[in-house]
Amino acid sequence: MNTKSITDRAERKKVKRAARKKAAPKAKRAAGVARGSLKKRVTKMTKGQRKR
């Protein structure tokens, strides 16, 4: 939703809240999807000769 044209902060906030209330609820995250700190970390590449 674009609220750039509304300059008054309170008015823009009111419009955004109304739109958020009207919007369809978001689907739950799938069971197998890790989020945040539960995500796997990328192992550091070895130092030394360049790969390419």
C-alpha cells in the first residue's frame, strides 16, 4: 500500500492500520523452515589458493 502522498504522520498511521486490519491473514510458516538463529551457518572457505 502506497502512503507517500499522505503528509500527516497520524493520518498515514491510521490508513496503514486500517489496511492491515482489512488484509487477509498471513499463512503460518511451514514446519521445516528455520528462521533467524536456527538457520544453518555457512562454513568459512579455506584460506590459500584461490578456487577460480
